[in-house]
Amino acid sequence: MLEGIYNKENIFAEFAMQKTKAKKVKFLKEMRALKDTQPSLFKDLTISKKQFDNLIVEWDQKVPFAKMKADMKAREIAERKGEE
């Protein structure tokens, strides 16, 4: 893990270094635990514990964000039908 105060750029960079879903979930869990124990490291980052929890749940699924993508596609189709 990177040391120091976390900001959006280095969180994204470190997350991108994780090559598997399991490693991404582990990283998110570590960040969530760190947010609990040392919140001052995240003072420049506006991410809540709940948002970390939501990301952990999504990345822990077989196909991350599948439901969200399906909902977006259904909404786009409904909007197109409404325009016709």
C-alpha cells in the first residue's frame, strides 16, 4: 500500500494496480479498515464507510456492477421508446 495521506488520484492508481477481483476486494477492505482506524489519512477524500461497503459488495460479485449496467440499459431503452 502507498503511505501517507490518501487522495483520489493515489487511491485510483493503487486500485488499478490490483489485477484480480479478489485483490481489488482485499484492497477495498483494507481501505475500509484504515478509514475506521486512521480517518485522518482520508481527510482530503470524501468517501464514506458506506461507499466502501457498497464497492466491496459490488466487486465481490461474480460480475461486478451487472445489475447497475442492466438497469442503465433498461432505462436507456425505455427513454428511446418514449422518444418515438
